[in-house]
Amino acid sequence: MIDISGYNALEIPPELEKVVRDAIKQGLNGLKTARRGGRIDRMALRTAAMFALCCVTLLNLSPRFAAAAAELPLLGPLARVLTFREYHCEDEIKYIDAEIPQIDNTGKSELEQRVNLEIQAIMDDYLAQSELRAKGYFDAFVAAGGAPEDFIPLGITMGYDVKHLSEDCVSFTVYHYETRFSAYNTVDYYNLDLESGRYLTLRDWLGEDYREIAAGSIKRTVSSWSQEQRDMLWQDISFEELIDESTDFYINQDGRAVVVFEKYQAAVGAAGALEFEIEPAGEG
């Protein structure tokens, strides 16, 4: 396991403020972000029990771009996506590396509570399922005559990736990966409108003609692919039919929507998940 304690202890240098200020100033565009509706469940006791044997580190801030940009004189307070908890746990059947994020500084306390509870509930559930699979793999290995000391532990990685941060919106993903089977890998997309305090959809971001705009942009991208790449798409695929208000997407640093099709959704498994940056109407 890689020791990142030194990295996490680093202080963000004062001169970074100008770099962050300039970067965010270029990225502000007044648009809004999106996500489909969420789900929240009680999980505090389950969380405590699940990680009782793990090494738990509570972090005030993680040295990420979002933390550096939180208090800029030019823009005023910005929302932050930061590491709330880190978990590192290892035993004979599994090893876990997890970063649990939370949002704050949005000016919308109800939004923060709702999103943070949802993230923890989702990650709790993913981890519980992974631990059950690890136990199942181990038991099956030993039952088949394998020596316990020869079992290769299941690797479980959970974390997040900040995609876009501005006064108006926050876009980030929360992911869960396992080393055995990619079928259990998941990515959840969070696109938050900080003015309304709600998740928005692709329709909200691109407008009423979002299907035509997104599908047209995707088709132009595909037309530039090699024949070998195009052959990996399902025959007679209709991107218009694949796109609706629940379609996964995130906002990139340029403020553009990036539509994501899960593995097998638009192409053969070897293609993996497909991402398409969407050109705004009139740019194609």
C-alpha cells in the first residue's frame, strides 16, 4: 500500500491562489449542472460497525484543487469537495483504500446534508457488498483445497474525482472499483446547481433540444473514428434513444457536458465505458 501521509500533510502554498483564481475566472460561464434524483437512507450505526476494525483518519482538508479555491477574494467563497474520511484496512481476504468525500461551503445546508448522507449511504452499501464477495471468494478458495495463505486478497478502492467547480455549480464523480471483476465497478455522477440547491439533468444543462444536441455532437465525434473503432458500436445504434434525462454525464473544466455510456450500453465490452464531450448548439 502506498504511503500518502506526507502528501496529505502538505500545505497549499500561498502563490497557488493566483493560479486557482486565474483558472476559475476563465471557467466561469453562468451555466448550471445536473444529476438525476438521489436516495438517502439511515446509515450512521452501520458505518461505525463496518469500519470498526479499520484505520480511520479524519481529515480537515485534502490538498486538492477544490480546497485551494475555497476562499478567493475575486469570487467570494466557493463550494468545496474534500476528503471527509480516509479508510485503509487490510486482512487475509481484502484490502481497502477509500476516500469518502463531502461537499461544503455551498451556502445550501440542506443540499450539503442531503448529498453527504447519500454519498456515505452509497459507499457503505458498495463496501458491504464488496466485503461479502471477498468472504465468498475466500471460502470458495479454501473449500476447493486452497491454502488460506495462498489466497490473493480482493482489492477494494473507493474515491472521488472533482470535474468542475465554480460559483454556480459543482460536478464530481464517486467511484468504487474491485480487482476481481469489472462488473462490480461503479461510478456515480453528481452535478449540483448551487443556485437552486438541486440535482439537474442533461435537459437542464443543454436545453429542451438536449437529445438532438447531444446525439448530433456524438455522431460527429464517431464520424472521426477509425473503422475499427466504429465497428465496436452496436449495430443500428440510436444515440437519440440512449439519451434521456437520467443519462450519466459530468461537466468538464471547460464547462461542457460529457455524456457517459456504461460498458455494454453503446458498444461491445472491449470498448469499455464511452465518453463524449458535447458541443453546444451552434458549434457543430
